[in-house]
Amino acid sequence: METVEYFSDFLRRIGATNFLAIGIGLIVLWLLISGIRKGLKGGRKDNGPDQEGED
């Protein structure tokens, strides 16, 4: 129960708007990092069922 109180105090201290902005920032950062990693690997070209005979 103390953990919930500490978390509640933490949210009050930083404010709900800031908490939302931090969450959105983390999601954007995650998408950027995963996109960069996929780009560095060259990105796999998966052949779909409609592209099998187009080589």
C-alpha cells in the first residue's frame, strides 16, 4: 500500500500533464530507436504471396 502512496505523491509532484508528456516522449524515442535499428540492418524485404513470381 505504501508503494501506491509513493506513486501518487510522485504523480502529484511532477503533475499529470508532465507525466503524459514523458510517456509520449518515451514512445516516440522507442519508435525512433527501433526504426534506426531496422534501417541499419538493411530492412528485410519480405516477399508476400502476391510478389513470389515477380523476381
